[in-house]
Amino acid sequence: MLGASFDPVDANLKFADEHQFPYPLLSDLDHEVGPAYGVEQEGDKRQFARRHTFLIGPDGRLAKTYEVTDFAGHPEEVIADFRELQAAR
């Protein structure tokens, strides 16, 4: 599991530390990953990403996409779907 952001490395390190984010957080400064996954949108002063989660299946293909709206319940939803994918193997 990992995250990606358009923010610089130092900002991502600060975010990870402040929120005890236990996963690698990549800096997509060249805006290559975000547009490839369709999560970049135009902001007033800069481009920013909508919060999405992508669940990649055991076959390496995209199994499910989530637009994150319920931050509290989101991890449980993804974990349940992950376990379902594992059980189907």
C-alpha cells in the first residue's frame, strides 16, 4: 500500500509524521501518476488531486476504484474488499 501526492517530498514527510501515515507517500511533482489515474483536476491557483484509492488485484490489474468521501469508514471498506479479493484466489 502506498500513497501519492503532488506535494514535494518534505511536505509529504511532514503530513506522514503529523498523521502517523504508515505507508510510503510518493511525490508526483511531474504530474505523471495523477493524470494517468484520472485524479487531477484544475484548481484556482494550482492543480490538485481528488482523493481516490485504487485497489490492485493479485493479477496486477485495477480491481476497484474508490472516490473517498467517508474518511472515517474508508479504510475498513478497502480492507474488506481486499480480503474478498484474497479469498477469491
